[in-house]
Amino acid sequence: MDSNPMVSSLLNKLANYTNLTQGVVEHEADEDSKRKEVKVPRMGTFIGVYLPCLQNILGVILFLRLTWIVGTAGVLESFIIVFMCCACTMLTAISMSAIATNGVVPAGGSYYMISRSLGPEFGGAVGLCFYLGTTFAGAMYILGTIEILLTYISPSAAIFKAEEVGEETEAMLNNMRVYGTCIIILMAVVVFVGVKYVNKLALVFLACVILSIIAIYAGVIKTAFDPPDFPICLLGNRTLSKRNFDVCAKFTESNNETKTTSLWRLFCDSSLLNATCDDYFTLNNVTEIQGIPGIMSGVLTDNLWSTYSEKGSIVEKKHQPSVAGSEETKLGGLPYVFTDIMTYFTMLVGIYFPSVTGRYNYFFVSEDVYLQANTFSVTVTSREFFVKFGEAVNGNLVVGTLAWPSPWVIVIGSFFSTCGAGLQSLTGAPRLLQAIARDGIVPFIQVFGHGKANGEPTWALLLTAGICEIGILIASLDSVAPILSMFFLMCYMFVNLACAVQTLLRTPNWRPRFKFYHWTLSFLGMSLCLALMFICSWYYALIAMLIAGCIYKYIEYRGAEKEWGDGIRGLSLNAARYALLRVEDGPPHTKNWRPQLLVLLNLDSEQLVKHPRLLSFTSQLKAGKGLTIVGSVLQGIYLDKCSETQKAEENVKALMGVEKTKGFCQIVVSPNFRDGISYLIQSAGLGGMKHNTVLMAWPQSWKQTENRFSWKNFVDTVRETTAAQQALLVAKNIDLFPTNQERFTEGNIDVWWIVHDGGMLMLLPFLLRQHKVWRKCKMRIFTVAQMDDNSIQMKKDLQMFLYHLRLNAEVEVVEMLENDISAFTYEKTLMMEQRSQMLKQMQLSKNEREREAQLIHDRNTASHSSPAVKASVAAALPEKVQMTWTKEKFVAEKHKTKDSNVNQSNVRRMHTAVKLNGVVLNKSQHAQLVLLNMPGPPKNRKGDENYMEFLEVLTEGLDRVLLVRGSGREVITIYS
């Protein structure tokens, strides 16, 4: 009953089910939830979602930059820009709506959905990027407010004014910095006082915006039959600014007298008719045209194509006659209209994209895609009528000149629109940061999770205002817009990724029916977002990705202890399953072979690892790559050892973390220690991800009487790895091996290559030297030759072998007598010798049978002979003659021969151990590590103890030794 409650309690929970995804209450069940709940009035979908979203869309970019974008990119490319940006947000809206239907979305909105779908690392990175984007959006709206104020409402309010021609831009930037700082302080105070005042102001601002949009449509319709009077002065095809002259002409006629105008004096050195004038001014006529000729004038056809330009070039009108003047003419001081920025398609996309991000701020409030479809149609239809105007001519807002009944409707509407959007950004961004801080996945921002008694994010508001001030100090609207475009596009991309992941996983509570349809759309949206990031600005895109990557790695490094059932982990499991099934097809190729380790650890009575440096050596050998399984055996019954097993696993995993050994831990409980080792060797791993190499420490106390079975377990482990066709690495004096913090600044790794093992001895030093501990050690290879071998040729062949392997190592050939190394070659000839002895026994038995038969025949014959002949035959026969060759006699003779062979083998082994150990000590006594071929144990188990003596003598006097026994297969491929 403690673990399985009654059905009644389960039904009670189901009846009160809130459809909240797992992990929601983690940041809401804090101390603020203990306070009295404050009821916040709900504004509904239309007032709370639709109208504010519309206000953000129809904002600063529409009023201040769209006419310039259309005039520069042309009608067709402008429509492409609008379509791409709106399609991106439309697809993201569909993906987000699909995720939102999977459960209730509390505070945090898009961050909440991404973090619960893709995990805390992605959620934290994308959430902070979305926060930065929203904050810079507030800076953009404030800059737009100041530009409208100082350019179109009250130019005389400017603090900094240009004293010379060309200083207008710098003066405007300084004005924006001063006024922007004041406005952001004022807005922060309003938000701090209370959100209810922001909501009240939002309705007023929104009403002004709607009136402005209606005025624009009315003005467009009016141009069909009554175009507005909007004259533009042209010299040839060059646009002139009328700020320095009043009459668009070279001469005026007054009382039959021709007089020059102010424009003449700007291009000529005097007001006289015979003055020296600018060459282009002399060759071209001055004309005045209507800047807004009307929708029926055919101007749409004339401006279908783009006219991009360099910074500082003159704004020119297409299809206008012009005569080229002298190229040496100085343009400085002349009243031309110059471009203040270099224009190209991708730059315009980055500037325009923030105008479609407003709808994203309210996605998490509504599940209805109707909002997206409606705002998309408003966006397209309200922009398709604009033509090429260039800049805001004569100090007037171009859209305002188009509007009906008065330009001031647009000016006031755009001013309030940008103010309202700025307040909305300063209201939403702190709450997003507060939600991230309360989740606790980013430790250094947890302080921003606190606020006032009613939950208002005070500290988050201060940080938001500070970051927004950075955008204000940049001061350029065209520079701030691409920054927030990057952050928003990053968020959009991961929203689509979250939808694609959940669709692929087909989770049980995933509501959409047409899963392939959703996956296709989300994947298309993700690709479009990624493409737009690099289309807008490739360096901004890289910076945004770098920021998101740093946040992701920081959260991963600090270890976000949250389990939200994210889709990335589920996707990883599916990918792992697919990979395991593919690996099952066959054994790996030689060039793909790497030691996949099963590390056998010994634990003490406290379940602590006896030789922790074995894990250090493992991390140095593997460097986090490939498969590593750390196993150990507890002796006993599993039901009695459950708690000890968990404790041992925790200790081993903790040590693996300290030693940076990336792998898996497996503890086996067995009544017999030897059987437990056998179970690990047989069953560790899964499918194709199985170990092919066993790493263990040399049993130092194998001679002790109280531990007399340790050497038997060791020899049986050697036999079992050989039977399983696995390689074996035995580290002797493991406590002398270096830790991961140590560094060898010099020294050698010596390889004694006596018996060919498939290249295992060549591969291991190469892997070790990839680690910083062994990186500065040199590799030396010693091979043993017999006296009758050609040592010089052997050395050349070995050097060529290493050259093909791309291994840098010194080579030395050591000559020894054949009897001195016979133990290493004896295993290969033992069966042949036994077969020869069997043949000899068979031949001997045949000769004896023939001899006995002859003697019996002679005895029978002698019975009829004389007494002297009988005596000679009796003397030739033994006292007891075996008349037949029985099975018992054959087996006895076989064991007799075998015992003599075993004794002879032990003598050969010890002789080899002594001789070879002397040679190794002479060459490698001061080496940092010595690698030796490890011969196999004897066939007869009676010689196991002698085998341990042989290995002990072979490695005597060496500090760090690694005995290597190959698996019987090639592990190195020579690349030609």
C-alpha cells in the first residue's frame, strides 16, 4: 500500500488534472506562492493578444523604413522580403501552436515550451537569446520614437545641431543617445509602478495606430483620382534637397528680366548669368515632378526592379533623361540627396524582419492560428502599394504625405505606436528573465527571479533597462534591427526544431493528427530561419550562435539538475537504437578498430576502489572516445547485496567523474568471484557496442597464503579473454602510473615486440601519446631477432612498416639465442610436438606387438626343442609379458610423456623470462612505460603457478609495465 495507492486517490488526482507538463510547479512553488494570490484581470484574446500583436507589427519599421525598403529593393524584391519573413513566422506559429496544444503554457511562454521540449540546456540558451532580442526590440522602438519626435514633430528640440554640411548624421545619433536615455528611464518608472497602467496606455496607443492604418488605406485609394501635391526637385535624374533653396529652377522671369535663383548660386560661383557653374548643372535641366503620382499612373511598373547603391552615392530617378558631366566635379556642398548607408538585399531583410516579430511575443497566449493568417494579410496588403521615394523628403514623413485626411494622423499614430511597443518590450522581457531565473538552470541569474511582493520582477527590470541602454548608445536604428533579428530567428529555429523532434518521437500526449505534415512544416520553418539568419547578416548570425553555444555549454557544465523529459534525450535513444542495429551487421573493419575497454576494478570492504589510477590510465588511453565499461564483482547474493551494490556503483561513478572517465558502470553480484568476472566478460555491453579489450591490474598479492586463489582467478581471466577472442591489458604496478594531473616532460614509451599480435603494441602507444600526460614521451620499438636472422634487413622492414603507419618511433633490433626466446614460440609448436610424440608411441606399440608375437612363436616352437633352446627363449621374455596393447597402458604412457613435456616447458619459460628480463632492464629500465607481449598460460592447469612466476620474473625491476595479449585479429591497417 505504501508504493501502490488505492484507485480512489488516483481518480482524485485525475479529476483535478491541470494538464501541466512535468516541471511546471518547480519555479512556481516558491515562497511567492505562499503569499496571498492576487487575482489579475484577464483581457481576453482580442484585447490581450490580437490588438497588442497588431500594434507591434504595424510599428516603427512600417512608418519609418518601409518606404525606403520598397524604394530601394523595388516592388518585386520587397514582396519577396515580406513573403520570406512572414512565411518564417507563419511556420513558426504553426509549430508553436502544435506544441502549445500539448499542455498549459505558464509564465515564460516560448522559453517554457522550448525548455520542456528540448531540455534545460536548449531552453536556457534560447530563452536568454529571446530575452536579449526582446530587450533590443525595446531599444529599437525607443530609437524610432526619438527619430519621429526630432525629425517630424519638433526638429527644433534637438540638443545637438550640425554646424557644417555632412555632420547631420552624427548630430542625430548624439540626440538619440541623450533623449533615448531619458525616455528609457521614464518607461522603466512606468513599468515599475504597475503593469495595469501600461495596459491602459496600450489601448490608447493602439487606437492611434489603427486610425493611422485606416488613414494610409484611405490615402492610397484617394491617389487613384486625386494624387497629393508632393513635388520633388530633380537636376537631370539626380534628386535635390529643397532645404537650401525655395524655387526649383535655374532662372526666374520678373518684369521681363531673367534672374538667377538660390539654386543657381549653389552650383555657380556667382549670381551672374555668365558665371562658372558646375558641369553637370550646365548640361542638365532642372525639373519638378510629383513624388506620389497616384496608383493609376503606372509607377508600380516603373519601380518593379531594385536600385541598390553604395554609401554616399546620389539618389537618382530611373527613366529620367540625364547628361553625364565631368567626373572631376566635387559633390561636397551641393544640394544632392545622398544615401547614408550601403544597401543590398540581405541587409534590407535584416532591417525589415523585426517588423514581423511582434506577433511572436503573444504566441504562447493563444492557440488560434487565425491571428497569424489575419496579420499576414494585413502585412502584405498594407505594403504592396509603396513605390520608390528614397528618403523622407523636405522633412516630411513619406507615409504621412500619402495619408488622408492629414499627415499629422500618421505622425501622431507612429509616435504612439513606437511608444506603446517600447513599453510592451520593457514589460515582457523582465518577466521572461524572471521565469528563466526561477527555474534555476542558469545559476548566475537566479537573483533576478526575485521581485516585489506582488511578484513584479524588479531586479529583472533593472537589468533589462541596462541592456536596453546599450542599444540606445548604438543609436542607429539600422544597426540595432539586425541584432534583434538574429536573436528572434534563433528562437524561431529552435521552436520549429522542438516541433520536429516531438513529431518524430510520436509521444503519447502529442495531439496533432497529421504528424508527417507537421514534421514537414516544422523542418521547412527551421531551414528557413537558419537561411534567413545568414541572409540577414552572416557575422551577426555567427555571434548569436556563439552566444547561444556559450550559454548551452555553461548550463551543461554546471549541470542543470532538471528532468523535464526533453525530446533531445528521446531522439538520442532512437538514434542509439538505430546505430546499434546498424553495428550488428558485422564486426568492425580493421581501420575502424579501437580498444573498447572493459575495466575490471577491485573493491575493498567499504565498496571503495582499490586502484583508482586504473581509471586514470583508462581516460588517458581512451580520451573520452569509444566504449568504456567499468565493472566490478561483489561476492554474495543479490537480494542481500542490493544496498551495497548501489553504494559501490555510486562510488565508482564518482571516481569516474573525478578521473574524467566517460563510460558506463556495471556492478555484478555473484556467489563466486571468478564466475562474476566471467559474467562480465561474456555479457557486458549491448549488441554491437561490446568491449573487445579487458583492462585489469596485476594481482600484487598473489603469493600470499590468505589470498591464494587470486592467481587462479587471474589465470582463468586470461584464458576466458582468449576464448572470447578479446585482447587483454594487464597493468603492473598500477599505483605508480601517472594521474591525469601529472605531465611527463621527457622519457620514452618502450615497446618490446616479440610476437606479432595484430599491431596491438603499435596502436596503444599512439593512443596514449594523444593525451597530455604522455604527449612529450618518445616512442621506441625493440624487436627480438635470432642469431641466424638478418638484423639489418629486419630493422629496415620495421622502419618501413612504421612509415606506412605514420608512426614516429625509434627502432632497435636485439639479437638473442633461439633457446632464450623459446617460451614465446613454444605455444605454437606444442601441439606439433605432442602430435609427434603420439606417432612415436603408436610406432613403438606396433614394434612391441610384433616382437611379442615373435617371442611367443619361438616359445611354442621351443617346447618341442632341446632344453638349451627353451632356456634361451625364456631368458629373452620378461617375467610378465603384456600380451596386448591396452587402453590403460596407452593413456599412462601419454601422461608420462606429457608430464615430461610440461616440466621441460617450465624450464624453457623460466629460462626465457630471466634472459629477456635482463635484456629489457638493460634497454628500458628508465622508460616511463614498458609494453610487453604477454604469453598465454600453459595448457595444463598444474603449471598455472609457474606461469605466474614466469610473468613475475619477466617484469621484475620495471616500474610501469603493461602486458599486452592480442585478440588474434589485425588491429592496424597500413595506408599506402
